[in-house]
Amino acid sequence: MNNEGDKLLTSAYDSIGLDLSKIILFIVSFFYGTGYLIQAITLRNYGINRLEAIKLQYIEVGATFSVLLLLVTVIPVAIVLAHFRIRKKSSLPNYRIGALGYSMNTIGLISLVICAALFITNNEWLTTIKMTFLGRPTTVQTSHFFVTYVIIASFVLVGLPLVERTIVKNVHNTRPIYMFFIEPLRFAAVLLGLFLVFQLTLAFTWIGSLAIRGLTFIASAITFAGVGYAIAFYIKKLGGRRSAHILMGIGAMGLFLLLYICINAYVYSIVRHIPMNRGGKLPITHSYIITCKKELSELSIYGNVITKNCSSFGPVYVIDEANDYLHVANEIGPSWYKEWAPSFSVKKDSFTYTRNERIEKGGPRGY
């Protein structure tokens, strides 16, 4: 029965002769489709109903969403299973505690690295954090703190297993060493990661907002993955029965619905925290819309100097750019994450050019 179930689970792949090119096509199509939906839902929250069907930016948006979806669902489960399997084969002491400690360190390290890559900008990276460490007030730059954690966690994951094997090979009674050295060091890296997250949350208020609102996305993503696992389990259990085929069809529709709910939760809670250059909707530049009486070729423009023949409007924050229109908002601040800012659309042939500047102060994160 189980063999028939395994065949049924893989029949969908075998029937289309899945190969590397088709896998890549599926992944890119998934990125494009989810990116299109995210962009459509986001823009309609701003009252913008014009959406281009063909835009390579959708792949970037969908890829960012997919990375976070995997981070919440597949990656933690895969890490835990892998560490327990590796620990069991290694025959090292403290099987469960060791596997749990390494799993927590791996999940923490991967999660923090991915989140830093997607959410942290140069302003946070170079900020000096004030904290109390071991009862003493101190200051440390975010980048230095983060790099220190990565080095310690990497040593625990790579170097500590080598130390364990050396101890087991050369020491008869390993219990005291594990009790007073190995286990404290293993879980100290976990505590350091939690301490880093706590200090970053105190230093940057938007992280707390992201964590609270992000619970909706985490809950919907876990539900999506859980239902997917359950459907696969029961299809395998039912084997080649007709009910298994019916369950596969109904399950596919249910998973599409749950994926759509995940996308809506992502738009509601996360997409506005991710900078625009990483597939999100957080502005990292502001723009000045400039209209000139003369042709652009007749003007001399250097830096912030605008000729007397031109008029400037701004700063505005570009939400999206279409072929014919520029969609912008000019009322933006800390409420960016809680409310959808008023927006307006400017026809491109109504102005001469835009001047874009990096946001150094102000903006949604209140630098």
C-alpha cells in the first residue's frame, strides 16, 4: 500500500518527465506569479489599479517572498531532521541535547543572516548600540556585534564537533567536560543570538513592529506547510485508491487558497519593511519631480542646482513606476508600516525629469 502511495506522489513528476530545465522553469514561474500577486495587492492598497503584466521585477519580489516562506516552513524542519540524523550516526555523547543545540544554532545563524540581508540597511548597520553587558554599560556598532555572533556561532557549528571527537577519542570520562565546557559553549551561542535580537529590537523600533505584525505571515505559512505535509502523508497512506486522486485534486486547490492567504499576510505585515532594492516596498530614496520650460538638452544640471527655468516638486517617494506613470507618495513617516500612505500618479510626459537622492534622515524608519 505504501509503495503505491509513493508511486502516486511521484506520478505527477514522472508524467511530465521532470528535468533540470523544467525545474528551473517552475521555480521562475512561481517567483513571477507570486511576485505579480504581491505587487498587485500592494498597489491596490494604495488605490493604484494600473499594473503591467510583463515586468522582470516580479521575479525579484517573488524570490524574496519564497526565501522567507522557506525560512518559516521548510528550513527549520530540514535542519532539525538533518542534525538528529547526523548526531545519531556520529555516536557522540548527549545525542538529543547535542542535536537540539546544533539545530538551534544553525536555525538562528541562518535566520539572522537572511533577515539581515533582507531587512537591514546601511543606516542600521553603522549605528552604535548602547547596551548593558555583564552588568557594565557599553556601546558597540551593529556590524561588529553581528560579525562577532556569526564567528562564534560558526565555530560552534564547525569547530565544536571536531573538539567533541577529539575529546571522545582521547578522554575516558567525558561527562565533566561535556557538563562544564561543551554544553555551556553550545548553548551560549544560542543565548548570544537571542541577546543580539533583543538589543536590535530595543535600538530599532521598527523591528518590534515587524515581529508583531509578522506573526500573521508566520501563522499562515505554517498552516500552508502543515496542510501540505498532511496531504502528502494521507496520499501516501491511501496508496492507489481512487480517494487518493480525489484528495490530491482537492488538496491542490486548498494549497493554492492557503498560498494566496500567505501572500496577503505577507503584504500586510512584511513587504513594507523590506527595502525596494531587495524586492520590498520600503523607500530608500526620495525624488524631486522637476518640470522645465526648456528641453532637457538645453539645460545645465549639476547636483542640486536647478535653473530658473525649472520648477521642482518634492520630496516624494516612488511606490511604483509604470511605462506611462510614476506612482508616488509625499506623506510618509513612522506610520508607513501601519497605514497605507496617500498616493498619486504622475504622467511621465507632464514633467521633464526626476532627481533621486538617498534617504539619510527621516523616512519610515525615522533615521
